[in-house]
Amino acid sequence: MARTRSSTPPTAPAVESEVRRVALSSYLGNTIEYYDFILYGSAAGLIFGPLFFSDLSPALATMASFATFATGYIARPGTISYSVDLTLAHRFSSHSG
């Protein structure tokens, strides 16, 4: 069954409102994400070291706390998962005829 395309392109106001909606959604998503990382980074430096790594010296406890923060930052969507997705996409797309 073939898909039929509409012969009329979307109107300018419809495209403009869609662009505006996407821009606002991106802005709000990034704002929440950066707020989360700022909040967690502050807590990692001030609270989590003595709380979770009390058997270490204060300097090592803070370093261990920041290491867990860095692990979460590196493993967030878009870094590791992005490269894995690209690898799988290339692998499976090269086998399709």
C-alpha cells in the first residue's frame, strides 16, 4: 500500500508555532537538567562525602563523592548510549539489503 503525500505544504503559522513549541520544550528540558546537576553537584561537595564515605578522610570522601557525580554525568543519555546506538545502527543497517 503506497502512502500518498499531501500536495499542500504546511502553512507558515503552523510551522512557526511548531518551531516555537520545540524551542520552548528544549529550553525547559535543559533548564531542569542543569538545575538537577547544579543541585546534585552542590550536594556532592557539601553533604554526600561525609554522609556516604565517612570511613575515608574528608578530602578523599569529597573526591569519591565527586567521582560518583562524574560517573552520572558521563553515563547520562547522549554519551555512552548515543555511541552504543550508533554502533548498533551501523551494524544492522549495513546488513539490510
